[in-house]
Amino acid sequence: MTTEGSAETFLQAVNQAASNTERLELTLGQLVQSLKKRGLQFSVDFGAQIQAVRNDLSVAQRSARSVSAQLKQMQKLVDTSALLTSSLELDEVLEEVMDTIIGLTGAQRAYLVLREKDSTELVVRAARNWDGANIEKDEAEFSQGIINTAMAQGKPILTSNAQLDTRFQGMESVAGLTLRSIVCIPLTLRGQCIGVLYADNRMQEGLFQDNVVPMLTAFGNQAAIAIENARLFAQVKSDLEKAQRQVQSLRIQIDQQQADSQIEEIVGSELFKKLARRDDSAGSSLKPVSASPQSGGETGA
């Protein structure tokens, strides 16, 4: 059985124990009332003890649900990380992974934003909304101020209600887009912040919890590495194609030089010269001879 399966089994067992405790409390209450009617008194407060058990089980349920959710997130992270490093269709993979993030976090929208190489310009590399549709670049809406802050500080930003968060007072994008739950994770590659993973929800407050930050950070860094590898692969491929064109051009030049050299050798050979002299001689012998004029005139009868 997998770790995730074990967590689910444990959660089911705790839920069953809670259900059994409710039935036990009901049965015990009826028994105590029946015995009291017969004059039997108890020094033990069974109700308080049952309530203590129920409280402990409630804590165990919350812990089991949290562990189960985290294990599901980690399993999704493992699956998507494997997909990132194995597929050549990187854009399609990123879209699928963004769907996974929305499904795990409950975000309305998720963006993977990267800084262009040797530039300060930010580019949306992948964007998905809650119903699994692509968000076009000209339709992307997010808080540029929060993204800039996360990149400058190099630390995750999480807020349960951006409208009331004093850190973002005065940010027009936060107010204009009526943003509430936001999580923004800086992506670090070789010590440099190259972009962010950003998700938000404009309707629900307190959607993102602290335990989502490690999962999103791990995924974001995996995505950054995969994109960087894709960029390097594309550059190497382009350089290789350029080198192949240069080699082909050089090969054609070499072939032409060899052909010219061979022609010169043939033209300069004794056999070719003899053939040329014979051709000249044969041409001279075939020249037409013009008729000489008659020396005398016509004779009469």
C-alpha cells in the first residue's frame, strides 16, 4: 500500500471511530439514565469523558485530512515533475500542470510568469483559469505590484484578503481587480529570481494556507529548470542547424574547387594538348578553297 493509501485508510478509521463514539455516547447516556431511575448514582462524569474522546478524535480527523491532502499534493508534484522533465511539448505540459495547481489550491487563475533573458520584461509563459481554459496574454490580469515585490524580496507572498492587507494598500491592481486570496512564489534558478508562480481568487477569502507554499515552490523551481533546459536545447539546436548549413556550404565550395582543379589538370595534360592540335589541324584541312578566275575569254564560232 502506498503512503497516500495509508493516509486515506487512517482517515477512514478515524472517521469511523468518531461515528462509533457518537453511537457509544447515545447508548451510554440511555444506560446511565436508566440506572439513575433505579437509584444508582455515579461518581464518574461519563459525558465529560465521552466529550474528551470526541475532542481528541476531532483533532485526529483534522490532522488526518491535512496529511492526506498534503500527500495528494506531493504525489501530484511528483507526477508533474516527472512530466516536466520527460516531455518535449513543454507548453502543453505547463498548461496541464497549471490545471493541477488550480485543482489542488482552488485558485480561479494561475500564471507562470518569467523574466525574459537579459531583460527586465516579464512574460506570461502559462496561464489557466478555473475551468481549464487558456488565458490569452492580452487578457491576463494579475497584480504587477505583488509580483514585483515577490521578485525583489525573493520570498513567497501569501494573503487571505488583499483588500484589507496593509502591505498592499495603494496598489491599484489589487483594488481594481478586487483581489482577495493571493499566493505568489518567486522562482529561483542558480541564485537568480527569474519569475514567479502566481495564483489568486477574487471571491473567496483565506483560500491559500501556509502548507501550499512548499508545494508551489517545488513545482515552480521544477518548471523554471525545465523551461531553462528547453531554452538551452532550442539554442543548441539552432547552433547545430547553423553549423550544418555552414558545413554544407563549405562542402559545396570544396567540391567546386576540386572540380576546377580536375578540369585544369585535364586541360594541361599532354593528351588533351595533342587532341587540341589534331582538332586544329583537321579544321584547317577542311577549309573551302575559292575558285580562281578564268584567264581567257569565250571563243566564237
